[in-house]
Amino acid sequence: MTMEEHHRRLEQMYLSAPINDYYRPSIQVADGEAEISIELAPKYFHAAGAVHGSVYFKMLDDVCFFAANSREREVFVLTTAFTTYLTRPISQGRLSAVGRVVNQNRSQFICEAVAYNDGKEVARGNGVFVRSKVALEGIPSYARRPTGAPE
């Protein structure tokens, strides 16, 4: 399997996760990086009318996860630590996050991410990811050949 197909399969796996029926994100995965975007809606707000911190966390963790897994073709990676810095409340527009692997060794991936709301930085995060024992090929939404992929 090519790296390109691996990246498309990761995107397919992400979009098929039941939790993403709620967020309806878009995703792009490349070598050592990922980008995710959602359209904001009141269903993501806390009682004071701005986006809840859990939404920022999910986006930042997800982009780092997929940046790390873009470099790991055999197994699912796991988040072992993640720190989130919320810098600006938001309540409308689009929330996008970009994550990149900044260091990698035999046992872990270290990633950083930044979230933007219509071009303005609103949050940052960094995390550590490790290889699990869960084979990617054992995950049905990853194992299925993406539509339009060459045989």
C-alpha cells in the first residue's frame, strides 16, 4: 500500500467514527501532518454561549493523532498525554486545526497543533502518542479500500 492510500484510509477511518456524526468534520492527512475543520453551531456551546473547551481539545488531539498515525502504517496510535491551551473564546464561523509531528523516535511521536477560527489563532495543544497493539488492518473502516483507490 502506498503512503497516499494509507492517508486516505486514515481519513476514511476518522470520518466513519460514530462521534463524528455529531461534529461532521472534514479531514486531510499528509506525511506527518493533518488538518481538520468543522462549522460551528450552538450545539457546541457552553452555558455562556461560546464553544466548549472539549471541542477545542477534540480537534487538537485528533489532528495530532492523525499526524502521528500518518507515519505509522501497521498499528493504531494512542494518546498518552495531551495539553491544551485555550486562548480565545469563539461562537461562530469555522474552527480548523492543523497538527504536525515535531519529533519521533522508536517509541513515541510528539505532536503540536494550532486551532484557528476564521484565520485567527484560538487554541494550541501538544501531545505524546505511542504505538498500540491494535492492527490498522483489523479496523473495518481502515481496511476497506477507499472509493476510487487503485486496485
